[in-house]
Amino acid sequence: MKAEIISVGTELILGNILNTNTYYLSKRLWEIGIEVLYHTSIKDEPKFLEEALNIALGRADLLIFTGGLGPTSDDMTKEVICKTLGIDMELNKEAEKDIKDYFYSLNRPMSGNNIKQAYLPKGAQYLINEIGTAPGVYIENSGKKIIMLPGPPKEMKLMFNKYVIPLIKQDYIIKVQTINTIGIGESSLETILMDLTSSKNPTIATYPKEGQVDIKLVAKGYDEDKVDCLLKEMKERISGRISEYIYSYKDEKIEEVIVNKLKRKKLKIAICESCTGGLITSKLTKIPGVSEVLERGIVTYSNKSKVEEVNVNKTTLDKYGAVSEEVALEMAQGILEKAGVDIAVSTTGIAGPTGGSNKKPIGLVYIGIATRNSSYAIKSIFKGDRESIQKRAALKVFDELRKIL
Amino acid sequence: MKAEIISVGTELILGNILNTNTYYLSKRLWEIGIEVLYHTSIKDEPKFLEEALNIALGRADLLIFTGGLGPTSDDMTKEVICKTLGIDMELNKEAEKDIKDYFYSLNRPMSGNNIKQAYLPKGAQYLINEIGTAPGVYIENSGKKIIMLPGPPKEMKLMFNKYVIPLIKQDYIIKVQTINTIGIGESSLETILMDLTSSKNPTIATYPKEGQVDIKLVAKGYDEDKVDCLLKEMKERISGRISEYIYSYKDEKIEEVIVNKLKRKKLKIAICESCTGGLITSKLTKIPGVSEVLERGIVTYSNKSKVEEVNVNKTTLDKYGAVSEEVALEMAQGILEKAGVDIAVSTTGIAGPTGGSNKKPIGLVYIGIATRNSSYAIKSIFKGDRESIQKRAALKVFDELRKIL
């Protein structure tokens, strides 16, 4: 079954709100085995809706509309679809009662135009909205399934999961296996996997994020065991070639992997940041339960704080400068000692937009790593603006931690 | 000019990523006077792209494609558009040189398939990508303007603002005045501004972001002075009513305003974070030039580090607990003394998802503020998940700093 999602709403077209409904519906539809092919967003105007409906009827079997089911005169999704398909509308007693009950439960009077919401296409299945006033609609017409859901994401999600999924679920299974990589570029990955990328089942696609690439394998079939087997085989072939770059098979963030590794090994960490300015600590502290493993973080932004907080030698600063391998090492060793942890990392660099020189260009970052047994520093040069340089330096730290943990 | 935005990318259709490009482009296009009518998203496959192109040519004058300009074989936006329109492709020497220079500057070898990116439609205008390898394209064909931009949002935005806007800007002037507010909700704002919101020129719209609301005034006309005057009058009327909530008229982040105020007053700041875990320091260090004013930041995640780093009294911790007004105050006072700065802030709270109790629920956050003359603490309870609570606590700190600076 091929699906098209049509979002009706001027606020989307004006760029006032992000279209999170389409994002959510796409993910859920793929998960239940329905192939999504198109997303369309249009203004709240009959002619655009009629046009979008006609195009979608010509190319998809399942049409999901969101938005335009409210009580005001702008809301015309049901009305235009019925007119275009030649279906009459009629008052649905059950919907009418639910809307009245809804207002009663809120202790608020029902506005007169809310009754409009209880009119549904003749022969339609009424989809209950437990947390709002806009009923959903399911109709079948000339072999096409048409679903209308309200725009507010909370209402839409609840109704989709509870009432729509049972109506459209497929026997045909589609499963997705993610492989999260770090430290290798998209084109290098493609070169290594070249002969595999023509595979039809599973298909293989690469998705670059800043400094990382996700690989997605999508397998299809009627037999769940076979689908699982197809995914497993391909996953193993790919892993065999690029294992050193893979940090997860579970669509996780790299910092989640780091926190979990630290937890499992019962290791404590401390962070001393200069150019990344707290970004590494902040990313780690977004992960629930990090307090078991993160002892402290210090942003030694000034030279004075480097000396006072983590015992960097004043002569090292004078001789090599704050952005140097030597200072990165002393920062990591200093916070390791001070916090009494098992592992410590540091960053010092030039994030820009000013402060670069020929010898020390913008983007130069030293990372220090210290453990109870050893310590070392890594030099990198990152491209991009201030934020990109900070982000990539943080990723590099996580990649390094992944390798040593 | 009527515009359609077409996003090419299987990752969008699969629900792997949110379509932030369309959101951004819609907003910017309206701001420069171009009416957006449709958003379409499709898979990375030639037949879908060809179909979307043909539909868009039939209903829009300006077609903006994003995505599918990468080096891999999936990337086929340019190729399919050229084939459909009957345009040949040729190597663009300038683009080729830029791509080579890009790899040279990264000190990385250029992968063979990157050269594919330098092939552009014959007669096209080459749009430079300063921070990536995918060139943009501008072509005119049978009275339609067609623009192709890379999918990564940073590259797309930079190229759109620098190279695309001058190519599509209208004589008809549309100007936007932003009013950034903090500390007031959208519905309260709407109530205060009720009588003004029906204004047609400028129009007034409110855009809530987490914990903040931006007000956008959009004025239109052929005479620039008149447009400016309309905006200025409305800006003054609104400012008169809600001045205490306005932190900028320049569409800035609140942290930019804080850094600039500190710079102007030549004040130094230090941050001691617990529940926000480095987020405040990290947000401040994203602002260029912050090193003039930020002395250091410490994330005292453990109780031990609160005692050792910022001299919190062990008995205060035992008596009141880490999440308390008393500890927040001692943290701020402690880092003020230690760092020798003019102003210090601290946070301690329960970000969740676990760790809450009846007396100290998830979302409870104490903020400490210390200066040379005085110190005080603020208690707040924020709603939402871990990340929302951290974000809102950071915003509250910035709002408080704005008021006292």
C-alpha cells in the first residue's frame, strides 16, 4: 500500500510551525509496513485542497489528511473532500454526543460552530477524539482509503495509534535496521560498500549528519523470520567491512553509548573544556542517569582558571600557549587528579571567528585524554563556523572515548 | 511570484528527520515578498522527482529543490531535472576548483565521485557552497525560476541568504520587524495586543518558542520609507504595552544580549551548574567574543564537587539537600569568590526523569545569583521532559541576568 500524507494548514506554509505530524506519521507508517511516498502541505483553501486530493488519488492508495477539522470557517478538509468525491455529509449522533460531553467535562459552554464538527461524510467510520473536539474520519472510496485526522499533534497521534492502525495494518512486513557510524565520511563509506548498495532487499542508504553517518537497511516480505534474516545477513556483511567506525546498531546518540559504557564498567569521568565551552558536559548531562558516572565538568575559559582549577603550569601556558598539546594534556591530567576519577578529557582550541593565526588557524583543537595509567593528546583541524567547530570537537571526544572504553 | 518547495530525500519520507529546511525557506520567502503555496517531499528516486517537477511546473513560478546534490549515486536532483527539461550537463570549472580546494583545505583526499558534483546544467548559474562540496544551481526555463540547494541546513541557509535572495527578490517590499520577548506566554501577549492583531499592514503574528515568544510585524508596499514608517509606529505601540518583556528588536538570542551587555559594562561572569549540566555555559560560549566576559564555568554534578569546587558547606547539603535555595546561594557565592568575578549564577534542581519526590518534584529548580553587593535565589517549577526542564532553567537564568544587567 502506497501512502501520501497531506497536511492542511496555512501556518505550515507560512513557516510558522514545523511539520512534526508528517515526520511522526511517516515513521509510524513505515513501522507497520506501509510505504510512504509523498508528503504534501497546502494552504487552508478549497482549490488547493481539491487539487492535492486529485493528485494524491492518482498516485497513492492511502491518503492521510491532517488539519482543517476545527470548528471555524477556515476548516474545510471534510467539506472539500466530500464535495470533490460527490459524497453527502450528515450529522453523526455519536460524534455530536461526544463533543457535547467534552464541553460538559470541561465545564465550558459549547460554541455554536462546534456542531459543524459532528457532520461526517455519509458512510464514513467515525474516529473518536478523546482529548479534543475534532472527530476523525475514515472512508473508502473507489478502492482508496482516506483518513482525516485533526492537526494538533497530541490528538492526531492518539487517534492514529488507537483507531487508524487497526484499519490499515498490513500483513506485509517492512523492517529497518540502523547502523550508526562515526569518523568516516559518506563518500568513503559508499566506496567501501559500493557493491552492496545495489541490493534491493534490504535496500541500503546512507544519511550524513554533521560528523556522523547513519546507514539504514530496509527489508520487506511476508515472513517475519525471513525479513529478520535478510537484515541480519546484510548487517553482518557491512559490519565486517567497517566495524571500527560503528558505534551502535540501535539508532542512539554517541553520548548515550558513552554513558552506558561508563555505567557498565563502573567508571567515573570528569571533563575540562576550553574551546567547546561546556558542550561536551552539556551533551552528556542530557542523558538520564548520567549522575552515576559524571563527577564534574569545568569550563576553564581563562588562562587564570586553567592554572587555578586544573593545575596547568604557568610556564607551560607561557611557553606553548593555551592552545597546545602540552596544555591539553595538563588539563586532562589536572582534572583527573582533582576529581579523583578514572578517566578525564580536555579540549583547547580556536573556535573562531577571530583568534586564528598561520601557526594556529581557526579550527585547530587539541584533545587531551587521561586515565590512571596513561595520557595522550590528539590534534585536529575542523572546518566550519564557531558552532560547527565546537560540535565536531565534541564528537571527536566522544569518538575517542568510544575507542578506549 | 508563487513558490513551491520540493524536498528530495528518502530520510524525510521515512520519518528519520524533521523537515526543517521547508520551514526555514517558507519563512524567509514570505519575508522577501514571495508567496509560498506548496511543500512537497519525495523519495530519492527519479520517477518521483520527475513527477513532482512536472506538477510544480504547472502550478508555481519559482521551484526550490533541496537535497540530492551529494556525491553518491542516490543523489540525482540535477540529473533528473536536466533530463526532464532536456538540458545537457557540463563540467563547471569554477565548481570543480572550489570542490578541490575544499578537500585541500581539509587535508583530505578528494573521493573520485565528488567530481560528479561539479557537473551543472548548461547555462546554469553556479551558486557557491562555502562550507560543503555540493554546489547550488539556478536556472531559468520557460519563464520559471528553478533553484537547487544542498540538503544540509547550514549549507542551504547560507547559500539561500547570500546567493539566492538577490536572484529572486521582488520590487514589492516586504519588511519584517521582530520583537523578541521572554517571560510572558503567547495567550497573555495576545490578550494585551488583542486590538492590534487585526492590523493588515503591518500584520502582527506571535511565534512561541520554548519559553519565549517572538512577535513579527510584516509591512508591505512599494515605498521603502512608508514601509519603514508603518513598522516603526506599530513597534512603538507594542513596546509601550509590554516593554518589560522585550529583550531585543534584532532577532537575537537572549544569550547574545547577555554577552553584549556584560561586554559593554566590562563585567566578568562565572557559572556554577548542577541540573543544567553545562548548558548555560555552553550557550554562552557559542557567542563569539565571550572570552572577554566569561571567566569560567563549573559543572558540580556530584555533592563532593559542590563542596570541593565552590565551597558549599557540607552541613548545608546535609540539612537542606543539594536541591535547595541554600545550596544554590552557596554555589553562586562560592564561584563568585573563587573566580574573582563581578557576577555569578548557579542552578540546582531535578531534571528527571527520576529523582523527584512530593516535596521536591521533577522540574523544581533553584537559581542562585551573586554579585559583589548582594545575592539571592529564585525557585521555579518547570514542566516537560529532562531536556525541556534544562532548557527552561537556562532561559530563566538568562532572563534574570537581563533584568539585573
